[in-house]
Amino acid sequence: MTVIFGKVYVHYNDTMYYVTRIIKESLEPNVDAWREVTQSDTVLRKDGNYYFCRKIDEPEIIEDEQV
């Protein structure tokens, strides 16, 4: 887990994710409802927490064309 400017990021399976919400597993949250509310496309679970995440797409290199 990485924190940059107060935002939490997770690197998992060669993919970077932005964490939108962390909820304790012991609260037994409705995962599908929270996924929709947080607009997350991935939910990870570790150390008793659910991490609701959005995948960060790989950047695309755009080369300038000279006119």
C-alpha cells in the first residue's frame, strides 16, 4: 500500500489501483452495495479489511507529430 498526497494506492498482480474506501471485514458490509456506491471495479481483502478500488489504466504514450 502506498500513500501519495493523502490518496491510497495498492499494487496487486502487476496492476495499480486507487483505493476509494477501506471497510473492516468484521462489520460484514454488503460488498456489492459498497462497490456500487464507491464506483469501484475491484474489491480486495487483506488483514481483515475490504479495499474498494478503481483500476488505474496504463498510460498511453502519444508522440508529437511535426507539422
